[in-house]
Amino acid sequence: QLQLVESGGGLVEPGGSLRLSCAASGSAVGSVTIAWFRQAPGKEREGVSCITSSRIPYQIDSVKGRFTISRDNAKNTVYLQMNTLKPEDTAVYYCNADQAGLAYWGQGTQVTVST
């Protein structure tokens, strides 16, 4: 069974950077599309970025040019490099994968952008 564990969140000032990690077990990250979602207080969960098994990345417009998704197959980990962070990026960030018709989620990691 696929398991996902996020890490790397924290408190950062506006304009700062963080790198989130999504470590997978039970399946190879290179065989599925891995996505990052986020959920801010009082808002619905939204997709932020994903990377396909063919290493094709996608991002929503609000993070293009600031966030970069990448994958290390040897470490079975997907990363989300977040630069030039803004207060509106504050949210719990979740890692997601769909496999055999089932959706798998990590526990989430809190990102807070504030002075």
C-alpha cells in the first residue's frame, strides 16, 4: 500500500523559501503522478503542482515562476521548492497520489508565511 509522508514546512517571512518533501513507500514515485495540494483556513483544498511519471510538471498560475516540483527516484521522494513565498501561500500542504483508482494522502505539513 502506498504511503506518503510530508516534511519541510515551517514559518518563513514573505520573500523567503522552503522546500517540502514527500517521501513515498509501498510504490515507486516514478510510476504514478504525485501532486501537491494545499488548504488554507476556511478555504477548500486546491491543487498546486504535480509531476507525472514522465516527469512532466504542472503548476497553477498563482505559483508559476515561484514553485518548482521535482522527483528523485533513487530516494523515492518528490519535492516542492517554494521561493518568493507570499502570505497567501500560508496553508497546510498535502502530498497526493492516485493508484489503481484509490487516492492516497499524506498527513500534511504546515507552511506559514508571516512577519
